[in-house]
Amino acid sequence: MKKFCTLLLPTVLFTFTVFSQTLLPDYYGTNDQVSNIERSGNTVYIGGAFTYVGPIAPYAVSLNITSGAPDLSFAKPNGSVNAVVSDGSGGWYIQKIN
């Protein structure tokens, strides 16, 4: 019992807070494998089997009709979407598939 208390006491006294990382909402990704990353000065080059690099917008995204760029402020559903309908006031109704 004495050994157990001797081992337990430092664990209780020296616990550390662990913080998880927060993903950036406008983080860019690829649509396939990245196999090479190289840095030259302030530029990073990537190569691989991908055909797209851009903002990650899973399940649903609002696109700019002129540029085709995604609106990253659009709602970010956490699952597959079956339907999206405008509420007529600048908002949206989103039906998620369970």
C-alpha cells in the first residue's frame, strides 16, 4: 500500500492540462493523396494524385454564382444533406439524412 501511495502522489500533484487543437474553419485540403511536400523560402509546393486544392466544405456548401468559390460562412452540417431550401429571408432550412 505504501508503494502504491508513493507512486500515486506524484501523479496527482503533477497533472498537466492538455489542450486539443482547433481546426481552422477555412482550412484548405485536397481531393486525393498528397505524396510530396517541399518548401522553398515562403512557398510550399505539394504534389500527388489530387486534382483540386481548396477550402474543405463537406456535406453542403453555398457557391458564388460568378466565381464558383465556396462561401465558408454557410452552415456546416455534420452529416449528409438530403435537401436545402431558402427561408426567403437570407437563411436556409437544411434536411440532414440520419
